[in-house]
Amino acid sequence: MDHVLVALGETKEEREVRIRSLFNFFDAANNGYLDYAQIEAGLSALQIPPEYKYARELCEVCDANSDGRVEYHEFRRYMDDKELELYRIFQAIDVEHDGTILPEELYEALLKAGIEMNDEELAHFVEHVDKDNNGIITFEEWRDFLLLYPHEATIENIYHHWERVCLVDIGEQAVIPEGISKHANRSKYFLAGGIAGGISRTATAPLDRLKVVLQVQSERASIMPAVTRIWKQDGLLGFFRGNGLNVVKVAPESAIKFYAFEMLKKVIGEAQGNKSDIGTAGRLVAGGTAGAIAQAAIYPMDLIKTRLQTCPSEGGKVPKLGTLTMNIWFQEGPRAFYRGLVPSLLGMIPYAAIDLTAYDTLKDMSKRYILQDSEPGPLVQLGCGTISGAVGATCVYPLQVIRTRLQAQPSNTSDAYKGMFDAFRRTFQLEGFIGFYKGLFPNLLKVVPAASITYVVYESLKKNLDLD
């Protein structure tokens, strides 16, 4: 620790007073030790949100004998180890060895770690750490910024810590992490998300096919007759009809949605006066609009998938994808590829709003009544996300039924729907309210396995691709 003391110009006695004061700050009840609740309260007072889970991790890394209590000597040992760790990386970044980190030195260190930042982001990083606003970072400022960060202080981890503290979190439902558009490994994140989404959709493909078949039936629809009909016409593979296109569109849809969100977030932030936190309403508008842009971009693939799933087999053979696409183009025209787009887009923002509201409500309820104010773990978050997604999907389901009916029906037939309102009117007249919820049960059945499979596969791939 002598090198650190020299860098700070701090005597051993001064350092002892500083560490003891920090310990006493957390030990507000004067227990003589720290527990999880005290650490969480202290971090919250330092404006480190509990959802980062630093309190639990900090408690574990300090508690050497695992008795649930952090004595002062354990806390002091953590401080010794962490300050030495931070000093070493500070020295590695400070290539001029003048006891300060210049913005260009920080930029070079980030670049070597595969992280690209523009001038505005770099200035924001330095500004957040540089407490006296002189444009450089001293070791004391570096230490104070990272002292309570419980993970290994690599340059990439430090960047992610700053990113979480300073930038906008797009929510627990996001598959792709915040800031990935600037990250050198963004292709790996998209690969992980694309594979996870593809596996999830393939595993739940039979339920998706069944849902679509039920949605387009104007007569009384029930599950078992539909299952029997699919089996008799196409066999086992019939339950996976259209899944190839469903899997293919996962990656481009996610990429377009994410990049559109990044762009819209920046526009909204500038409109609000260059705010870095655009707030819940801003995220809702940006997320819903990004989803609409992505949906519009890949919509022709979605329409073709629906036609594949609903068209009859000819002699036991499914129409070829190319033939079906050409028939739509020449017989119905290019506009036919966008039939049903309007109801599809109309459901985007209300779905996102309902999903976000339900998720936050369920998360708060689980924290208050089940976890006794502890932060929800991954499984609880997954459960909250699953239920909120199901609630959102149910509320906007009538729009999905109308969209599917418009997609499945050729536009050049005599009884074709004239548009969205005509489809709503005829569905209500012939089938009543229940017509708007055909296929809802298999749709809800696939929510739990789809979310679970996506989560498990994505987390596994992140580890295998070294993205943790």
C-alpha cells in the first residue's frame, strides 16, 4: 500500500481515518459490523441503485468468513486489496506517469479493450469521474469512483460500471445491453440474441402454427380439431411450417429495433435539452417507435410466413416459398406484402406501455411481499417478464387477429377484406367478441417456454462468447 499512499500524499493515519469514516457511514446503527441491509442502504444513499446488485456482491466479497456480517477488519482488507487493484490499473492507463489520467490516455486504454467512444461520450466519462472539473483524473478521483465496485477492475468492467451509472438503462426486457452500438463485441451480442431467439421460436413453433390456424377460422374454432387437421394434412412437420422464415427474421428485426432505439433515444434526449436520461415516457416512445420501424422493415417476411402457415397443402405438398412469393407479387401486387401492417403497428406502443407497467408493478410487489425488500433475482425477473408480456399480448390481441386475417387472405378475391375496419366489422358481426380472441390460449401457452428458453440460451451463449 505504500505506493498508493505516496500517490495520494496520504499518511497511514489519514488513510485509517478515511476508511473508518466510510465504515461508520455504512454502520449507521452503530452495530460494529455491516450486514446486507446496511450496505444496501449506504449504497442507495450514495445514489447507486439497488438493481445493480452491488450490495449483495459487495457483502459477499467483504465477508471473508461467510457469517453474514462484515467486521471492520474484513472491510479494511477489502479496501486494501481494492485500492491496490485500482492503483495498478491507474498506473497502466497513465502512460505519461505524471499521476493523472488525461482524456486521451483513457481513450487509448478503452480502444485497446475494444471499446470505441466519441468525443462527447469521452468527455461525459471524464466529467463524471473528475470531481474538481479540471479536465484530468487524479488517483483519488479514480479511487472514489470505483472503490465500492465489487468486481475485478478491468478497463472493460470499469466502462460497463460507468455506463450503468451514467447512461440510460433501456429496461429488464431488453435482450441487447445498453451501449452495445459502441461496443466492439456488438456482433457477438447480436449472434447470441439471434441464436437464442431462433431456438426459442423453433421450440414453440407448433403453438405458433396452431395459433395462426385458429385466428383465421371464421367458423367455431377449437384446439383439438385444429391439431388433428394439421396432423392429417402435413404430419409432424406441419407443426413447423413457416418456422424457417420466423427464425430468419429474428436477427435483422432485433438489429433494426436496437439501432432505431439508439437513434431515437438520442433525438429525444436532444429535444429535451441534451438529457442523458430520457425518462420512462421517452423510453416508451423510443421503444415503441423502434419496434414499429423494425416490424415495417421485415413485414413482408411475416406476411409470407402467415400465408405458408395457412395455405392448404396440395397433394400433401406445401407450396414452395419462391412460388408463393411470386404468386403474391404478380397476382396481388407489391402492396399485398403489407396487408395488415396498420393494426400490427397500432399495437406496438400500447403493448410496450402495458408490458412495462405490469413488469414494474409485479417486480415491486415481489420485492415488497415475497422477497422482503431484497432485489429480485433472474428467475423472479423472468417470471415478472413472462406475466407482464402475457398481459400486454392479451390486451392487444384483437389487433393481432385482424392483422393475421388480413395477411392470410389474398387481396384479389371477391370476399377479401377491404381494410382493417372492414375486418373488425365483419369479425364482430359474424363471430362476436370471442372472434377477436381465437388462438389466444396457444399464444399464451408459448409465452413461458419462449421467454425461458430465450433467457437460458442467451445467458449460456454470453458465457461461451466471453460477453459476461
